[in-house]
Amino acid sequence: MEKEFNFQVLKKNLIDVTKEAQIKLGYTKTPIGFYYPLESINRLLDSDLDEESMSEVLQQFTIFVKNELGNISISRENKRFCIKIPEEGVEFVHEKVVDTGFLAAFIEKIGHCHLGIEDILQVFYQYSDCVICQQIKNEDFDYMICFEDGNPDDYRYCIKFEECGAIYHRFTPKDYEEMQKNYQ
């Protein structure tokens, strides 16, 4: 019996990263591509596939998302996949996917010079009282912040303070867990 995959999680992630790019860079009706390591796609699909099997499954995924994201294309180089969303998919995200306001406020705040963790937390607390902030002890990040109840989103925001401001990376819960294992 062939395994059924929950493509909804991968679709949501693609829509989320497209929306994030549009907030950061502005909207243009041009194709956009995102690179995913095999391990990340496996975590999103709750699978353990090799490169060849994943290539086949992702062809099924292209059919699943066609109505909303258009004719996405998928290419692979070893264990890294590029998922390219065409113009109509980028336009769908721009016109149909509404940001709660949190991500735009967060991105705007993180772009300021001379800010501290309190400034960033203030944005999180504007959208929820259920905020978790943990200091991270690794060379890549200083803090991890997330919403305990997953609302308005369930990503893990890892923050690194630099000379003039801060940078961030947004992880899915499973990718964050895996990253933490690698530092232990």
C-alpha cells in the first residue's frame, strides 16, 4: 500500500515563505524559487524518503497545489530541491493570503539599528500573551522566540544580535528541534 502524504504542511510552508519574501522585498509578479534540503522536506511531509523517491512524491505535490500555486516546477541537485512558484502562484499569495500583521511588524522592527530583545518581544506581545523566549547557547543565534499556542504562527524565530541591529531565521518546529540536536 502506497503512503499518503500530508501535502498541506508543505503547501502552507511554501505560502508562508512566499508571503515573508513579499513582506521583505515587496510584491512583484515574478516567479520565485525556494531551496529545501531533503531532510527539511522529509520533516514537513513526515517521511523518510531518499532523493529519487522524494522527486516522485514532489511530482504528486505539483498536482496538489496547482489550483492555488499554479504549475510549480521542481528541480534537484543531490539532496537539495528547488521549488519554483510561477507568477500566478506568487499573485495568489499576494492577493488571497492575509498576513495577521505580526510578520510585517516583526520584519519592520528587526530592521532597526540599536534594538534589544525587549524591543523584539514587544512585537510578539502585541499579538499574544503566550510568548516563549529562550536564550540559545550556540554561535549562530542568541534567542529563540515563539508563540506557545502557535497563534498567530508556529514558527521558531531565532535571533542573532549584531553590531547594528539583529538578523533572524524562521524555523518550523521540527527543523528547530533538529537544529538544537546538532548543537548538543
